[in-house]
Amino acid sequence: MKKTILVSLIALAGLVNMPLQAGDAGAGANAYNAKGCIGCHGMSGKQPIADYPAIGGKPADYIAAELNKFRSGERNNPIMMPMAAGLSDADVANLAAYLATQ
Ligand code: HEC
């Protein structure tokens, strides 16, 4: 009986933990280069070309929310929508974690 309760608690803790999992900043740094973000937003997201926005150092929640808006089309921009369309949920979390630390 005790064992069953313990196993259930561990399983429950795992479930509760899942959506709270933070992105992986190291993976985000790789994705930032590999997916070409650096080409427009610059080194660390802080040296954007032209008048593109600087995104390095912004809160992870903000970055993730805006990327998801580009993905859904809620935020309509002809440059960023196709960039965001190719991102997975994990990519968004990782990129947000990376950019927030810059
Ligand atoms: C071809 C140039 C280009 C590339 C490549 C690019 N972006 Fe952007 N990004 C822009 C532009 C332009 C905007 C401003 C869009 C707008 O005004 O709505 C923007 C906006 C953003 C914003 C919102 C910033 C804010 O202040 O609200 C985020 C976050 C972002 N980009 C992240 C990324 C990520 C992550 C990548 C790589 C997957 C990427 N961008 C690749 C041009 C680019």
C-alpha cells in the first residue's frame, strides 16, 4: 500500500513537472545560429541589422509568447511568420531560454 502511494506520487510529480520544464539555453544557442536568426537579429540577439528588433536579454516568457504568435499568425509579419513556422515547441522554449540569458 505504501509503495503504491509512493509510486503514484512520483508519477504525479512527473506530470506536474512537464509543462514547467524550462528551455535549454545551450540547445537554444545552437538553434539561434542553425536556423538563421543570427542573420537578422545579430550576435546574441543584440546587434540586429537594419531596424530589426533587438531580442537578446528580453524575458523568456515574452520571446516565447511572440514566437508563438508568429507561429499562429496572431502576430502577422511576412518575415517572421515563415521563420517561426519551422520551430517546434521545444525550439521556442530553447530559443527563449537562450535569448533571455544574453
Ligand atoms: C530575415 C530576417 C529575420 C530572421 C532570419 C529572423 N527574424 Fe525575428 N524578426 C525579424 C523582424 C523584421 C521582426 C519584427 C517583426 C514585426 O515587426 O512584427 C522580428 C521579430 C522577432 C521577435 C519579436 C521581437 C519583439 O520585440 O517583439 C522575436 C522574438 C524574433 N523575431 C525571434 C527570431 C528568432 C528566434 C529567429 C530564428 C528562428 C528569427 N527571429 C529570425 C526579422 C528576422
